[in-house]
Amino acid sequence: MKVAVKKQSNLKYRCRVCGYIYDPEKGDEINNISPGIEFIDLPDKWRCPVCNYSKKEFRVLKNNNPA
């Protein structure tokens, strides 16, 4: 049996520490991340530009509708 996995794109992630939201459509100017880079594609050493916590402190926003 094959299981299809649908890749979701443009998901926003929120830092659990400070509330910063990483939006792939905007990227991260402070850390020189260009728009269009998905959160899962960020370097492992990427840090929150506000509080400097690691990527593991981020969670997918439940409501990822475009604002």
C-alpha cells in the first residue's frame, strides 16, 4: 500500500519563547535568509532573530491562512 504525503508549503512557525513568527514569504533579513525559504530548509544552526533561541523552540502555527 502506498501512502501519499502531501508537502505543505509556506507554513509559518512561531517561537515558543518570544512569539516571533517565521514567515517563508518574508524570510529573515537579520540572518540573511531570503524570502521563499521554507522553515524546514533553514540551516540547523539558524536562531530566532528576536530571542536567539534555536529552531527546536518553533512550532507550526495552527492557523496558517494567509493574512
